[in-house]
Amino acid sequence: MTVPLPVRAAAPAKLNLYLHVLGRRPDGYHLLDSLVVFAGLCDVVEVAPAETFRLCIDGPFAAPLRAEDPERNLVTRACRRLAEAVGRAPDVAVTLHKRLPVAGGIGGGSSDAAAALRALAALWGLDPDDPRPAAVAPGLGADVPVCLHGRSAYFGGIGDVIDPAPALPPVWLVLVNPGIGLGTKEVFGARRDGFSTAGRLERAPADLSDFVTMLEERGNDLMAPAIALAPVVAEVLDALRGTAGCRLARMSGSGATCFGLFGSETDARAAAAGLRAARPGWWAEAAPLLPQVPAVEIAG
Ligand code: ATP
């Protein structure tokens, strides 16, 4: 069968509803416990056959990535690794529409890599059960397997333990980035506290209020070090807490992007618009929590 082109895959923002650092292995990797979800705000990865590999990047956050060597881009690395694994040339033209802030703690690069694997698997006609995309994912980065999993999940170990999360209550999210990138290594390096002993959030109640209470008993252990490096993160959290309808405000991953949880779309959209108006240098967007990453689209 000929696949109509291009093949397009969404790369949604990944959020850590809570994130605990449980320990550090002798090799330096941190052991984590996190509840990972996806928001309906996405980069888009498009792939089409070409004579040789090429990567074009456009979109509002393309500039920092265009300044880097394209061979270092996680999309390029994902394409080359999967091509090698399936024994063919990476003969594809890839366009990355970069709509998510870079180095923002919302796993943009990892989500892009997972989207590239999904798009190529469709373009190259791999069986949905073909194990090779999942086999190359961990080598691309600790967050790539959970992004390929593509549904709310508990993330444990060094990213190698992924367990499906129970169904979560419907919720709207407001994501806010104050226009800065934070390096994951620097934030881990700025940690001063010991390790968390809090247990995993084992069940998720259907009621949003109960869910928020459970999340309040947990936190993001990287928030204090991120604020020490970038005090503006505390301003973002205060601004989110001050919006009508915000039930919980927290930083995602290693920051600097923070999120607010809302029970209604109207409140979430109003909060994002209000924050954009008050702080023109900030990126603020509202989106629903996605139970599942959208399926790959094959354009006609
Ligand atoms: P994580 O939470 O997974 O550590 P992050 O959200 O903080 O990641 P990313 O947006 O994934 O950060 O970017 C981290 C770094 O990865 C960037 O500074 C950039 O140099 C590199 N990178 C490579 N490919 C990409 C990509 N496709 N999108 C974003 N960053 C990329």
C-alpha cells in the first residue's frame, strides 16, 4: 500500500504533576517518582520521503534550535537511530513545527523524538507491535520512553519504569513560561535537600477536589533549586495562584515552565489571556489534559 504524504505526528507538552527525587545511583543518575501527563499543546513533526535526510525547523520557538547543529537535534537522532535499527537509509525530509518553549521542563525535545519515531513507523509501514521504536527510545533520553508511551503514567527509576496511571479527572491546564530556559543538569546540581520518602500516588479519585488534595500532599523537588537559580519561577507560581479558578500551581520537570490546574475551560482560557496581557514577555497557554497522545495523521 502506498502511504499518502506527509505523515504528521503531534508532540504534546509533557507535565510532571508531581516529581520526587528518591535517590542517586553511584553513576550519578537520579531515581525519580513522578506522575506524567500530556497537555493539548503540541510541537508537530512531519516526515516525507526524500533522497537524503534533512531537517527544517519553523514555528515560534524555532530560533534557539536553528542555532544548534541539526545533528544534535533529538528529531535527527531519533530518525537516524530508527533507520539503523530497521536497516534502511534515513531518507526522509522532516519538518519540526516548534511551538513549545525550549529547555522549559515540558520535555519538548523528548516529545519531538517520540513523535518522530511514531511518524517514521507509519511512513515505513512498521507493524504497530514492532518493538524497534520502543527499543531505540531509551538511548535518546530518559523522557523519550514515557513520551512514546503517550498516556498518563507513573515514571520511576531513571525513566526506565513506566506504569500506566489510572484514569484522571478531566482537568484544564494553564502553562506559563517566563521566557527563560533552565538546564536540567544545573537544576539537579542546585539541589540542597535530601531525598524524598513520599510514596507514589497510588490511586486517582474521579473528583477533582480530592485529586488536588492528593497532589498537594506531593510536590516537585526541583522547584526550590529552580527558584534559587531563577527567582522569576516564584513570580510565575504566585501569578498563577492569583488567577480565578486555579486549584493548584506547580512547576513542571526542571522548569522554568509552571502549570495551573483548573476545573473549567473558561477559567483556564481567561487565566492564560490575563497572564499574557499582564506579562507580555511570558508564554501562557490553556489546554486540556490529554488522556492519550493524538494518533499519527496521514495527510492527503
Ligand atoms: P526535560 O524536561 O526532558 O529535561 P526540557 O523540556 O527541559 O527537557 P527540552 O525542550 O527538551 O527541555 O530541551 C533541552 C535541550 O535539548 C535544549 O536546550 C536543546 O539544546 C536540546 N534539544 C535537542 N533537540 C531538541 C528539540 N527537538 N526540541 C527542544 N530541545 C532540543
